Amino acid sequence: MKESAESLNFIEHIIEEDLTNGFPSEKLRFRFPPEPNGYLHIGHAASICLNFGLGEKYNAPVNLRFDDTNPAKEEQEYVDAIKRDIAWLGFKWANECYSSDYFQQLYDWAVMLIKEGKAYVDQQTSEQIAEQKGTPSTSGTPSPFRERPIDENLELFEKMKKGEFPAGSYLLRAKIDMASPNMHMRDPILYRIINAAHHRTGTNWCIYPMYDWAHGESDYIEQVSHSFCTLEFKAHRELYDWYLDQVYDSNLLRPKQREFARRNLSYTVMSKRKLLELVQNKVVVGWDDPRMPTISGLRRRGYTSRSIRKFSDLAGIAKRDNVTDVSLLEFCIREDLNKTATRVMAVLNPVKLVITNFPEGKVEILEMENNPEQPDSGTHEVPFSRELYIEREDFKEDGGKNFFRLSLGNEVRLKSAYFIKGESVVKDDVGNILEIHCTYDPDSRSGSGSEASQRKVKGTLHWVSISHAIKAEVREYDRLFLEEAPDSHEEKNFMEFLNPNSLTIIKEAYLEPFLADAILDDKYQFQRLGYFTLDQDSTKSNLVFNKTVGLKDTWAKQNTEVQVQSQPKPQAPAQPQGQRKALNEIQQISKKITNLSGEKLETALNSIREYAEDVTFEELEPLFGTAAKKTGTRIGVILTLNVMLKNGQAKNQAVIDFIQSCLTDENDILRSEAEKLA
RNA sequence: UGACCGAUGGUGUAACUGGCAACACGUCUGAUUUUGGUUCAGAAGAGUCCAGGUUCGAGCCCUGGUCGGUCAACCA
């Protein structure tokens, strides 16, 4: 029912089409096939949500299959972590499978291939084989062992299996087509010898199947109907199908591979190899460092599984390259935590506030609501006394018009407590503020219902009572990289873009005493600051909180904008001339030109004139015929023409006709430019 | 230089067999608010890479181009 109005992604279209073509829906079956060589990241979450989401939508089983065909890279630790992460995301797999469970079947099929003359044992070096492979534009040459007799192949393959050869000395290859335009079809390797203990099969095997040989056949064995993978496997599809053809029995279901684009996130990297590099170089503390885009990192940071699933849902799935802005992820976690996190008060950068007319030694216990978004979430108690901490940023001696917080002579509310008025400051020799003195209005207690408690003020501050506050360490995180797409630069390594300030540790933050009982996985909103959760490093005596994400902060934004404006603007990077033809740039700019006005319009016109210097008449001439309704393009053309004629280009009949047609156009720019030339 | 894939606001995705380009994030207003949060109301922002063609009508179909990506590991 909820689906009725929803639009489908292209994967769902494929399935719907199969269904309407008669594919029985009860045979739908999917799989998520990670290699256990690293931790899952938010990109995998897209694939997990896709496959398991499909399973939920079509009520079909989804297998978790570990693609464990390379014992040199894979470890049990990763298997465990992957299972933990998927379970945490809230998905249930139908079967826990391993490619290694199929080693015998795969071996038997390989023997069959040899017997049919479709596979042979090669004994060349990897260099020789690479050499013979050719290039994408030139065909390969056959191996000298390609025509080895079947009996000999059988015998050698048997010996490979028995461990009679050293690693790297022999291979089993499929005999397909060394001239195929698809490199993967040029006699791909089926088996290689690896002398390493496998995390499940131990030393039972010393020959291991390659990905292509194992993957499609595993799908087939499990009777997976739709096998979804990322775009870089598109070229493998032909081989996937070829391998399937060799073993396919028409009574059984034939799996179908389709590809989608991997999900990239801005300001981070998203490949296991690069994430491993961050871990190994100790840029981060581990795979679950809260700055990592791994599922475990996000979890430790305080993200909920709900928010990650929501993110995958909103980001969608398609076939084009993408870099999704982290702001979408942040939106998802804020939206979730806003409804669920308990509101508390904590002061991260304290300054002492003394309420001069509040009795010394007196303590009041105030009630504070746990979550205003959920009226039935109850309240908790907060002690209030004469000496408090407030944030240093919440006070300015002379705030000015747009400063809603505490300043001298001004009144603000202390959250859930009283109204106070700034009276004076105590400073040290060099002018640092040591204490702020204020007075409070005893009639204004929050919730008392008194008239005084209902006054309207612009500012409300959070606070903690100094004598009751508990200390804690707070870790704040910023993006790991300073560049939006750190791994998209050919000439630079992604490590060069690391943000040196991605972690800020506040050793002594002051929290309201309620937080002493916080436990792992509790989610809190430190009011006016952001969402926080306990880190796994936390102990009862030494609390450690992670900042998950800040609150939206229009005040901070205003402030930084002022700062940015007062600094000289960095010049726009030099035009990447030659990257794209000048004429193309002109077309790109000019199509939008009718939407512009004022300064922006001028800038656009000028940059067209600049590009025009690099356009030849031969390039421009075809555009004289541009349809009359495409005013923008025509403006670009006439501007370019203007520059050309100025540079000595002679007019021909086409030019004259074009100028004529512009003279009668409705658009003012077009007309006036044409008049200059008439 | 080959083969394959892709191109829709700043970002990510929609638009079922052609029919006024939609949604979300982000941005900007205003209102509300005991969080400069939330919520609510609204706005700006895309002539769908370019040029032709077919059509009454093209983001979608056809032709030609441009740009970007992928493919030549005994990795997956």
C-alpha cells in the first residue's frame, strides 16, 4: 500500500519487468556477497539496503555470502565484523553461505571443462601471460600451452590440486577467445595455486578459484535470481554468462547479473584499500574510528541504524557516478535523534557565572523535560546553585543588536531555571574574563506559572552547577578530508587532503550529574550543542563522549560568513583551458544566460567574450542555424561572432543572414549585439 | 586509438508504453519556540551535455558530436 505512490529505481524496474514477463515471484532470491577482507562502509550499506530491501519488498530470501576465494587476504575477524554490522543494521539473512563451501563442486565443474576441451593448464609466468593478453585495442596471442592434450591437462590439474607444484607455477585457464574485445574473455584464469591457510577450509585446498569462476557459479548453486554488483563488474558480465552456460541446466533458475553505481560520500574515501591505508598508517585509531565512513565507525560515532537505512533510502540507486553530500547523512541522523535523544545540559568551554543575589550554599532542584518532541518522555532533576558554568561564547560584555546571549545589562533565561541579568565582569591582568556576575529574578522560576516566568527574551542559555557538575572527556570530530572528493585527483594522493584537525579532544567538559549514569548506546542531545553518545573507551570514573553531529546552527553560519567576507576572497582557480573546447564552454554558459541579470549577467557575457578568442570560424558557423527559441545559445553565438569580426574575420552570407535574424529578435541583448554588427 | 557504460537545479534521485520536469537535502525569507534546535508557511534555483532529425508534441525515439567513467591483478 505504501508503495503505490513511490517511484521505482532502475533495479526495481528490471524486477518488475521480469515479473510481468512471467518470472514467478516465489523464485526471487538475492544475495549480499562481501569479501571478508575489511570492514563494511556506508557504500556497502547501499548494497545491503538494496538487496535486503528487495528481499523485504518482494518477500524473498536474501543470502549473506562470503566471497572467500583468496585466503591471502581474508580473515575470520572480518567475517565476524561483517555479520555484526549487517545484524546491527537490522537485516536478517536467509542463509549464511561461503564460496568456500562450493570448492568441491567448482573443482568438479572445472574438471568437466577440461574434459570438454574448454580449459587448459598453463605454466607461464604472470608476465608472459600479461604480455599475451594484448591491450583493449589489440588482440591477444594464444598461450603455447593452449592446445595441450586433455589427458595431460587432467593430469596436471590433479597434481596442482595435490600440492605437487609451488605457488605461481601452474594455472588453470578457460579456453575462450584471445581476440575478444573484452579483456576478461581472453582465456581468463580459473584456478591458481596459493599456499596459505584458509580461515574455513584450512589447508584442505591449495588451488583456489578466481572471483569470476566462483561468483556466478555460487549464485547458480544458491539459485539467486538477481545478482547485483557495482558498475566496475559490467565488463565481467559476459564472462559470468559464459561460465553459467557451461554448467546451466534448463530445469534450474539462471541468475542474472546487473550493475549499479557505487555510492560515494563527500569529504571521505570509500574503498576498503584506502580505508585500510588509513588504519595501517594510524591516521585513525581503527576501522571503527568515529571519523571513518565504516558502519562500525558511524555506530561508534553515534549514528543509529535507522538513520543509515534512511540515508540509503533517500540517496537512491542509479547508474551514474555520484558524490553524495554528507549533509544528507547528517540530516538523517539529526532527524532521528531529534525525536529520540534525551535532552541534557553540558558546558564544553566553561566560564564561571556568579548569581550575586542567590543565597550561598543554597541548592534548588529543578525539573527538566527529557524530550520536548515527546511529551510523555518524562523529566529529570537538575541541581541549581549560586555558581554556575556557562559557555564562554555565550557572553559578550557588549553584544550588539544581533547577539541574543548574555551581555552586561541584558536579560536572558537560564534553561529550565531563572532569568538573569548581566551586571559585571571580573578579569585578570591581561583582560581575560574570570567571572561574570549577574543577578536573578527569584519570581521567574521556570514552570512556576508566575507572570515573571513568562517574559519573552531572545536568549536562553544552558548551564551546569559548578559544585554538582561531573567532568568528562568530549571528542569532537570534523571531516577526515578537506577535499570533497579526495580520491578523484589523478596527480595527487588522497592522503594529501587529510584534515589535520579532524579530531578535537576536550579533556574537561562539565556535565549535569544526570549523565553519571549514562550507558553505551544512550543518545543525548547536549542542548544547543549537538548530539552525543558514550564512547566505548568510557569508564564509570572517566566518562568519554563522542559528538555525533552538531545542531543546525544559523548563528554560527552567520558568524563565519562575516569572517569569510572580511577576508579577501580566494581567486577562482585558473580556467582549465583545453580541458574542454572553448566553444563548448560558451554553449554551456550561454544556455543559462537568459536567466541571469545584473552583475552575474555581465560576468557571463565577459567570460563568453574571453572564450570567443579561442573559437575558430569553422567551429562557429554551424551554430548560425540555431533554433530561434534557443535565445541563450544565439546570444553566445553573436557575442562570439562580435569578437571574431573585431579580430578581422570577414563576413560571409551566413553571417549576414544570422545578424539579420537577430535584429528582429525579441531579446534585447541579442538585438543590441546584432545592431553593433549591422 | 578499441569495447562498454553514463550525462536532468549546488547535491542525490524521479518523470510507467513520448504530454506543463517532480521529490529530498542544501540555500534564502517569514511565523512559532524556555535549544539561534524543532515545527509551520513561503521563495529562489534546471530551458534535462551540444547540434541536427522524427513528431501536433522529445529529458525520453533516431543520427552525429562533446565530456566523464570502466576494462589489459595468479584481487574481489
